[in-house]
Amino acid sequence: MGNRSTKSKNRSISNSPTDNQSIIMVNCCGLVSEKNEPVPLKSISVELQVRDHVASVRSCLQYVNEEERPLEAVFVFPLPADAAVCHFSARIGEQEIVAEVQDRQSARDQYDDAVSSGQQAFLLEESEESSDVFKLSVGCLSPGQNASITIVYIIELSVQADHALRFCLPAVLNPRYTPAASAAGVPEVSSASVIPYTLSLSVEVRSSDRISRLESSCPLDPLEFLDAQHTHASVNLSPGHRFDKDVELFLYYENSHQPSAEVEAAAPAAPSGSLMGDPALMISLYPEFPADVMSSLASQGEFIFVVDRSGSMDCRMHHGNDAQMRIESARDTLLLLLKSLPMGCYFNIYGFGSHFESFFPQSVVYSEDTMEEALKRVKSMSADMGGTEILQPLKHIYSQPCYPDHPRQLFIFTDGEVWNTKEVLDLVKSHVYSHRCFSFGIGEGASTALITGMAREGSGHAQFITGTDRMQPKVMQSLRFALQPAVDNISVDWTVPEGVTVDMLSPPINALFQGQRALIYAQIKGQSSGKTEGAVTVKYRLKDQPVTNQLQFTLKPTEDTGLTIHQLAARSVIRSLEQEERAGGADTENIRKRIVELSVQAGVSSAHTAFIGVNKDSKQTVKGPLLQRSVPVARMFQMSAMRCAPMRMCANSHDTLRSAIVFKRKKCSAAMAPQMAFCSAMPMAPQMAFDSPVSCSMPSSNMMIECDDMSYQDEAEPQKDPLLQLVSLQKAAGFWELNASLAAVFGKTEDQVTNQKAAQVDVSVWATILALIWLYAFKSDQQDEWQFVAMKAASWIRSQKLDGLSQCVCDGNALLGCQVTEDALGI
């Protein structure tokens, strides 16, 4: 969060060795402190109200001081990166204190002054390094006192590949990796394996469209419709949920791609001409591209895949027993990507951690030889490169010259645990005209600020892979976007009555994708004497074809929207100003003033402001030091295997200990029994993090534990997914060779497959037709994953100009026991 004022440094906080030890145990192992000190946060209740594709989230946090002395509770927690925090209040007994937005330093000074003098105070501030991390300080709670803290934020719901609207209530806050040389970063986070507070969640949905269904990653009560039209519904999270993982909701409307426009009335007390003093407009567009253009995918491009190989990638994708390691899933995904690339394009693969490496010194032409060389290296990729430093590999990539007529497409895979998010986003934005950036957040706790920010600034698309999601279909959807013709010359024009003008508040639209929403915020100025209708026209060029999308709207404000649209628009403007400020220049101080003014005026958070509330009626004499308690959040790091794990502790140059995991399966000696007991007592199955430096006290600095074969049998080699096995056998040009491995995928011997081939048919053509039939017959539910593999194969078959193709397909169906038509195969 940056340095607190000198007043806070002078405030007395208990830092005895035992306190330090207890903090260490929480940070390292997710254990409750040795003294069993109670955590003051007891419960979180969340009310989610969705109106069309905008959500308002009200979180109520119940604190109780069960200590015998006054304390300060500190809670560092995640919020979605695009959220606009617009309300912060505290209730103590019958008294409610509503916080105000003020300049950050002024708010900190007020908080420190209040707490130092024995007053109750509440401070909420956004991390200066990452917009998805907040710090809540609850100061000077008297012994036995209850405090109820309410935080409200609003957010636009993101559109998924299946047209669902996604809401995520983040629980997991992974520690951002910070290089030892840097003192910056997000605040220190207290983590725990068992979260000692509970969560309740109620959801209410109102929509102009019929609600189809609502799904979740967590158990829900049945959806209840509150009207006959199915436009109003409610649902609750099933009781007993422990807030140890993200809560994801997926909302489906019957006609989710309907463009819409909403006008919101000005704030009554705001001066006319200001953002809050004029009506605000939110336009939601879903561009539909001509079908003939969309059917032809690009065959050119430079595709660069950047894969996180830090230690945290060696944990499981989710909590299930069948969960893959993140790095394994990344390897499988790279196999699909490499097989799906068009011949003649350029490609390269980077791995990064504390350092980075690339498969080739520069991007190479995609061919059978380069593809095979890359695949060999992909198979040996491990999560063995230390911390998470993404800035240097990006700088190296951007320093490489682009290839003419081959647009650069960057695919970045990371669990998003970095400390310099804003610096990374600024770098991506500075190269927006030379590439597109597609980003993938892997696992719970990936930084939404980093993942969505890279895609936004790089004119690409962001995806999150959480819970039991498969990485492959989401990545292949983004590949389809990357292969779509790029949209350029985007312009937005307004048609409004005389006397009315429209000022765009959103940054310029740099990217449009088929079926993906484009949001526009605008300020309506002036008055119309008669007409109340307007129109917005979005024009662009797609593969040299001009395309126009237009939407009519009324200037009459919609009722009961409050100030949601204004505050989301203000958040958009603030983010743009913050980026302009970081770019430097002579006007930096004026930009900062504009950010503070707009943040205060709109009542939304920013990097330069904070919410501050002081209970001036509460004053108590504080005798002795004020206790400080950190509230733990879930931290996601699941071990490579759920078994007794030997741990070796290594000191780096800054005397910071880092954990390394080593596994052996030999019998334990009697001398190792005490350490083994210590190890098994540690709650390893839940969340642990070894990506960022941690200080930890262990019985031995070089402890190694060997576990008995009788307890943990050697695991058999995992069965290869038949789909991945088939894809791995395809050649770069799109065909398959007939061999025993391919026949095994079909459940046949090589002789059985060969004997059914007509004499005049080429062996590779026969093998390729069989592969296509098998895909369409047995893997149709995974078509998103193999669609480009099949397109390459079909294109190759057409190029062979085979006589008797229909009979060949008929023979293939007979061999495999299928009924796939020639038309379905696209050949």
C-alpha cells in the first residue's frame, strides 16, 4: 500500500518474538497462531443485485473484539479489478458512520490521529500496485465490541464463450511474487488453510430479457422466479459454505446478445456540466460480422505463447482428486495450439519465472520440423523457474521486429501472482499497435487486474480457468479470435437532437470480436426542446469491407438506476487518467488532482484516494500497546501430491527462506520419525504458497523425509487422453500417417485398419479420413478443442483431389462403426 504516515509508525503495536512467530506460522503453513489468538472477523454476508449486465455487490463484515485490550483489525482482500467501490460504512451499536472519499494521505492521517487518540476509525484503500487488492483497517475496537462494516461495489459482468454473464466473488488472494531487490508490492497478506469466518450470499436478478438459468461453482438453493415473465428471480448460496475458494455465478438470458442503451439521470446536487451533474449513457453493443468474412480464418500471423513456469504452477487446477497440475494442463494446451496453427505462420514459445527462456532465438516459420522440435521441448516443461517476473520477457518480445503481413498475437498463460501489475499493463499498452494480447488466468487467485488488463490494453481477450474448467476450449476460443480478421478504423458517431451533445467517457474502442460485447459510456450535455431520440453508430472495416452497427436510444432517463452508470463511467475515466499519469509528462500533478476530484465527486475508489470514517463520539483511553490482528484469506497452492512431503529450506541472499518440495518413496528410518510426525501434522492439502519469499521456522534447515512404499504406492503412468493422443500424431500439414499408435486410438490393430483400405486410396488419406470420422463421431462434445485440427485435415484432403472419396468415407464408417456424412466432415 505504500508507506504509512509517520504517525502510524509511532503507534505502538505488539511485536514480541512470540507474536512474530505466530505470524510466521500463519504465513508459511496456514496454521492458526500458537497462542490460538481469535480472529476478529466472524462472518461475511453478501447481497448481489444484478440488473441486466451490471451487478451491485453489498458485503457486510461482522467484527468482534474478543481480546481483553483494544485492537486494530487489518484485512487485505481481493476485489474484481474492474469494480467501482462506491460505499463504505460502519455500524457500532445503534450508530452508523458513513465514510467519505478523501485524498489518500489525508485519509491516512485522519485515521492515525483518530486511533492514536482512542477513537474508532475505519480506513479502506486500494493497493497502489494492483487495482484488485484492497486493505481494510478497523481501528480501536474496545474489548467485547461488535462492529459491522459494509462495503458496496458495482461491476459490469463479463460475457463468456457460451454467452453467459460471469460474476466472481473472489476469496483467494495469492501473494504477489516480489523480487528480493524490490521493496514495492501489494501488502503482506495473512493466509490460512481453514478460513475461520463464514459466507452467506443472496442473489437477486432483474432483467429486461427472460432469465434462462443460473449456475455456480458452489452449491446453490433452487432458483426462484418472482414474476410470470421470468425477468425477476432470486437464489441463495447453500448454507455452510466456507469462503476458501472463489464463488462463481453464470447467468444465462434467453437473448443475451440484444444491444441496449440506458440513460441515467444526473445526481441532484451535482453542478451541471460535471460528469455527475449531467445524464450518463451506457451503450451495450454486440457486433455481428458478415458470415462470409467469418468463415475464412487467417493463414498468416506470428503466434507467441508465453507460459508461466513459476513454482505456483505446480499446484492443482482445482480441489478434486482427478485435478491436473496447472503446468500439465498448460502442456496439453500447447500441444493443441501447436497442432492448430496454420502452415506458413511464425511462432515461438517463452517460459518465465525469476528469469525467462525461449524455444527459439526468434520466431520461426511453422513447419513439420519446427513443430516437432517445439513439441519435444513442451513435454519437458516444468514449474521450475522460481518466482513470477513477467515484465522482462515481455520487454524482450516487444524488442523483436515484427514480420510484415504476419500480425503478432501474444498468448499469455499465468496464475497472475505478480507485484508490478500496473507497470506490466503500461508496457502492453505502449505496444498496442504492433500486436494483440490474449491472456489466461489459471486457477483461483489469479489477479483480475493483470489478466483483464493485459487483454484490454493489448486489444485482445481475457479468459479465466477456475474450478473444474478445462483450459483447452477456452484457449481455442481465443485462438479463433486471433485468427479472425482484425477489425480496424473503428469510429463511433452520435446522432442527437439540436441543443444536445454527447461526450465519450470510455477510452477509444481498439478491438471488436464476433459476439463479444462492446461497452460505451458517455455524458449527455445540453437540453433538447422537442425530440427525445438519439442514435449511436459504430463503423469499422473488416477484411476491407465496411461494416455499420447502429442502435437507437431514448434520451429519457431510466427509472431506479441510482447512480450506477455515473459511477461506472467515472471509474472508467479514472482508470484512463491513472494510466496517463503513469506515462509521465509535465502535467502529472494536474492529472492527479483531476483523479482525486472525480473520485471524491463520484464517491468511487482510486489509487490516490481512500474511504475514511471516524466515530467522533467514541473515545477511550488506550493503556499499553494497541493489538494488531491480521485477518487471514484463503491462499491457493495445492501440493503436487497429497502425501507426506519432505521440505528443504534454502536461504537466499537476503536471508529469506524459500521452500522446496522433494518427494521420495523409500522406507523412513526410525531417526526420521519425529520430523515425519511434524510434517503430517501440517495441513498441507489446503492452500500454501511457495512462489513468494516466506520466512518460516522449521525443525531442520535441510530436512528430508522419505515415506514408506506401503503407504504410498508408485502411481502407474497416467492413461493418455485419446483425443490428445490423436492430435499429437497429426502432422503440421494436417494429415495423419497410418501406424500402430493411430490404430490404437481407434481401438484397432494396424493390420485391421490397413486391410479395410481400398487399393487405390493413399495410406495417409485413409488415415486422415478415419481420424476425422473418429473426431466427429466420438468427440463431438469437445469440438471447440479440435476444430482447427479438423479444418487443417479437411483442407489437406481437399488438396489431394481424391477420386472415390464418398466410398472411402463409407468404408471408414463401416470400420469404426459410425455414420458420419461426407458433408459433416467438410471435405
